[in-house]
Amino acid sequence: MTSVPSNEALVRRALEVAAAALRTADVPIGAVVVDARGRELAAACNAREATGDPTAHAEVLALRAAAAARGEWRLEGCTLAVTVEPCTMCAGAIGLARVSRVVFGAWEPRTGAAGSLWDVLRDRRLNHRPEVVAGVLAPECAELLESFFAGRR
């Protein structure tokens, strides 16, 4: 039986995946989806620049791939780990996919929808609210973004 990785291990894996975005000049955000047994179903990095698709956020791409791997859109029992707090689009997709847990690294005060600007994931008006674990390896996740944007200014 596979053991469930720690929150830190999940975010470290998402950081590894995020690095791939640098090859296409995408913002380095990574996401990974694991099932209840800890088996990785999918991993993805931002690919908006690579694909020309404004919805190609790491979370959305990872959710799509996880659903394909699972053979259904319901990702109940799954955990999504991401390097940065999800935006409203991604938070909506996470809820619609019925993800059970969300683990993220850096807070995003300008667009975050898991507690910063909004709290879509825990909005009591919605019928699905995943558990949210925030700030895991936040300094490392923030540093990756800060380095990326410092090189573009």
C-alpha cells in the first residue's frame, strides 16, 4: 500500500513541476494531484504562454489530467497541492471537481481565492468545500516567483 505523502513532500513535488514552466517563459507555478492512497495521478505547470490558452493554469491542467487518469471528473478523496494560492478560476474548478483537500505554498494577496482576496474554497454557500492547508513551504514557493519576476523587470 502506498503511503500518503506529507504536505511538505507534496508541495516540494509541485515546486519541481513548477520549474518546467521556466522553459516556456510561463509563471513558474506547479500543481500535483494525488489520490487517497498517495498515488500521483497528475502533475502540471502553468502553460499559458506555451499554449496561448488563458485557462492553462497549473491547477486546471492537473485537474484535467487527474480526471483523465481516474476515468471520471469527480476527484473525491484526492489532494491537490500547488505552489501558490489558487485564483478564482482554479478555486471554482477545484470545487467542481470535488477535490477533498487543497495544500498550497505562497499566499497570493492580489488574486488568491483560498483566503487572501476571496475564500471561494470555503464559502458556506457552496455545496462542496475542501479542506485547505495554507502556507506550506511558503518561503520557497514565494522565492521561485520573486526570482522569476525580478528577471522580467
